[in-house]
Amino acid sequence: MLSQLCREALDKNRVVEERRWNRTKPPTLCTFHAPLLSHPRYPSWLPSPLNWLWRIGWDVALPFRVGYPHQWLWDSCAHATVLSHIDIELAQQEIFSLLYAQQDDGFIPHLIWNKKSMHWVDRMSQPFYPRLHFSPFIQPPALASAVEAIFLHSQNMGFLREVLPHVQAYYLHLEKTRSKGEDGLLEIIISYEGGRDRSPEYDEVYGSSTANSVWPMVRLLIRYYALGWNEEKIFHRSLFRVKDLLLNCVYVQNLLSLSRLLELVGEDKHRRLLLSLAERCEESILGKMYDDRSGLFYSLDSRQGGDKRLPVNTISSLFPLILPHIPEEWVERLVKEHLLNPQEYWTPYPLPAVPLMRDKPLKMRHVIWRGPQTWVYSNWYIVKGLRKQAQRFSREEYKGIADHITTKTEELILREGFHDFYDSQTGRGSGVSPFSWSTLILDMA
């Protein structure tokens, strides 16, 4: 039943488009799954010759209905992971569609425009970006683990050999352009790159809260535009530089996935290089981002070359659970003091994006990554981490916690459908539906 529901949700958000804008590649028919496609539904009482009136109204209202017709990198990685259980061919196509946008230096953008479904706000903002077809930003680099999931289900060595050089180039590009010091930690230049647009952990760096306005992000985009989107100038100005905890944990996990895949094809030299990058980054997460007083991990404000912790407790603080060498006592503190704390993350439908005990409650509960919202994507990662630590330390209780989170997440899906997030106390689905990455419940279950 769950598999069929996931298939139906992804079917509704499938996009097939011919791309011919990458000069290094021939025209290609790309298939991917948008987070959410919005389609106008003409009322039956309206005569068909007047449908154009409805279409105008739809176009005006669409940006405020929140549609996500484009291709996002870590969303697509989630979709490919789910599709590896359902349809291997579609899973592979999801990866190929991301790789179509890859540049000669290895860069893969966080967003690729779906030109046929762009609404007027998209079209107004597009010229402000340096490229017409995609954004200049990165996103949590989940690509290698998605490729690994596909290979584990298909055992298709041909697919693996075809994509691995491109996947490797992507991670080497991240290391070259976003690792600015000796610690191996990647830096982001806007909160969009961390995948959690309006999370409170970024407020101090923005200089104001994003709780009730997107102006801090818009202001930063305007300033980057004024700098000509020159990455060297952007880093030099230090307007927003964060060594993002969640992104770096995902980076380590994916470097390890990629090293395992390279071993399968006999690329030992490159495997050892990527392992060393993963080890250096993980050592820095454990050495720089852990706060012994709270027992939590925090992102680092790296403006002006500094590494100041941003002591804001969010779901990101739990992400080191996915690391392979986190000490057992630190895992125990994360789990017992925070994850299982009913005043923080252990809600009726865990795990919320921010702990319940936040001093400043939100006026609007729907601000993404900022309220008592349970997201399937973050649950997927935390469940993976708990199962990893259960195996490392022979702790059955961690496996039991992971099973409980999985069961409660599946209950949300079966009762409410595939929303982008859910109320962690009532379980009510919020935002939009059907939201494609919530199909990750299939991989969890």
C-alpha cells in the first residue's frame, strides 16, 4: 500500500522536458520529479471559451499558493532514493537530469528552472541570477548516497561507471570552492544552500530574524547581484559565511558513500582521497562544532575568517548522529537529553524542526524550518543515524527509537497524505500536497 501511494504521489509531480541549453551536451530529454506541480482546475460551470479568464486568475494567485515546479538538488536525491524501490529506470533518470546541468568545473546547481511552469515571480527574479537556466548556489550534497541507493537495488555496473566520474567531480568541486580553511568544512553563502531557508540558526548572521519576512535573504541576493555574482568577492565581503552543520554532516556521509562506490570500480587512488576528505571534515565537526555544556552541535559563523558557534538548538544539532565516529557518550547525550526530551524533540509526532521550548513562539506556524514542524527528510536522516549508532554500540534502545519515529512518520503519511511538513503535536499536514520528498517514508519503512 505504501509503495503504491508513493508511486502515485511521484507520478503527479513528474516532469519530462527537453533540455538543450548546456553547450557541452547534446539536446536531452530529461525526466525528474518536482517537489510539487500545481495544475489549474477549471470549474465545470465555466464555459470553456472563458477558461482564459480562469487562467489569468490562476497565474496571478499561483506564487501565493506555493508551487514548486522546478528541480532542486537534494529533493531530487530524495526522489531517486525512493524510486530505487519502485522504478530503477526513473531513479536513474532523476540522476541523469541533475547531471545534465553539471558545469565543466563539476558544479551542480541547487535549482534548475522548469521553464514551462515558471510563474511571473520566477520570471521576474530569473534575470537577477548569473545564469538563465539554474541558480548559482549549492545545496546539501546528497547525490552520492542517492547513486549508492540506486546501485544497491539494481547492481547496474554500467550506470555506476557512467555517473561516477561526474559525481566525483561534483564533490571535488565542493572541496575546492567551498572549503576555505584547513579544517575541510564547507561554507555556505546564503541559507538556501543549507536547505533550511528560514531556520533560526541563521538569524545572527543575517542580522535580523526571518520569522516574519524574507527580506534578509532578498537583501543578500541584491548585494550579491551588485558584486556581479563573483564568488571570490562574495567570500571576501563576508556578508554571509556559515560552516553549516547539517550540510557538512551530509557531506561526510556522501563522501563515504562515494568512496565505497569507487572501490567497486577499482578506483583506489580516488577512493583514498575522498576518505581523507571525509575524515578531515568529520574531525572538524567533532572538534569545532560540539558544545560540551549543552551536549549539542552548532553551525559556525565564519565571517571574517572566524569560527564562532551559532548556539541555536534546531534539528540540525542532531545530525551528527549520522557520523561514523561520534563518541558514544556524545550520542547518549544527544539522545537522552535532547531527542527524547518532551520539552524539545520528543513530541507525539517527532521530530520538530526546532525544540518546543523556544523562548520566542512564532506568530505564524507555517514558516518553513522555523516552527514545531516535523519534516520527513530530517526524520529520514535521524533514523539512519540512530540505526548506525545502534549497530556501532550494540544499543537496541536506539533501534527502538528509530522504529518509533518511523512508525509515527508512516502514520502521518497514511492519515494526512504527502505534505512538506506536519504539526509535531497534532500530526496535521501543513504546507502543500502531494510533496514528493515525503515519499522517503518508503525508504524508512
